[in-house]
Amino acid sequence: MGIFAPLVMQVDADRLLAHIETILDRGVSVETVMVDLLAPAARLLGEYWDDDRCDFVDVTMGLWRLQEVVHEIAGRMPSIRTDPGDRHRALFASLQGDHHSFGTIVLDEVFRHGSWLTDRINDAETPVLLDAATADWFDIIGLTISCDCHIAGLASIIAALRGVSRNPRVCIMVGGAIFNADPDLATKVGADGTASDAKLALKLAGDLLRESAWGTTACN
């Protein structure tokens, strides 16, 4: 990873994709490449920027190249076929001012190929996020946070989302480096859970929906 992240800032998207192709040709799955290589590289670029180890242009171009690679290889992921009526829906958002939104892109692709219907909002202002939750039914709302500055107001945003959601039993997940370092923080801000990567988030979402369905059945 220490070698790959700088490479992302040094070569163009075509050369980066060619490098990824050699990894895929060795039998590594697209999901593994996205979750275990591209997403950690994006987080590392964010750390470089936060630590003033590289400038805004380098990080922006690097993240753009990673996004191009994701969009190019995502279509090769095998999709789980389900009845259209059985498909769940998720909304993923990075909060306003949080420029490290690559995680939501990977989440979107992993869930979509897990047969979920997905929507994504980057740099989401709170009113826009609340409007989205009001307008459409979502089984899961996932918020990615990479900056400590968002934690202070996160509990109120989550409470507001629950208050306006068309789904009264909506499950809210949070993710990002701050929750990876302290998973208990998810409970403190009122979320239903957190996961350290997109594959675990997909599993957690399924678990949360099963728990919600069981709770509804128990109440009836």
C-alpha cells in the first residue's frame, strides 16, 4: 500500500488501470481489489493531504484516477440475482465539507452488485440529506465521516434522519477512519452500527435488516 498510493498520484488513469489488470489476471476478485487495495489507497491519500505531505491537486487527481478505475472494473463484478420486489434500497452520503468521499463510491458499487438499489450524495448538506430521506424509502442510510469536526453534530443529524425518514425503522450505519479507531463511537452518535470496509458493511446491513424484521414480527 505504501508503494501503490504514491503510484496513484504519478501515473495516468490508463497506466493505473493496466496495473490493476495485472492483479485481476492473477485471479484476485474485483471486490477484493476495490475494498482491500483501492479504498485503503484513497484513505492514505487523504492522510497525505491532512499531513501536508502532498498538495490538493495531487490528491484530487489521484482520487479521480481511482474513481476511473472503479467505474471501469465494477461492471465485471458478478451480481446476485434476486426478484426486483425483494431488492433493498440504500442511501450513502459523505457529509458537507468532507472531501474524502471515495469510500461512498466503493460502498455504492459493492451494495449495487449485492443486488441493492443505491443512491449516493457526496458533500451532502444536511437539508439535502434530510430531503432525500423524506422523499424516498431507504432500508439503510450510510454516512461516511473522515473528519473529527463532523462528530459533534452527527448525533443530531442521525436523530433528524430518523425523524423524517419515510421508513420509520430505517437502519443507519456510519463509517470512516474515526469509527475504525473507535467502533463504540457509532453507538454514542446514535447509529445502528459501523463496519471497517464495504464487504463488512454489506454483511452488517443484512444483519440489521434481519434484526429489524424480527423485531417487527415479535411486536406483532
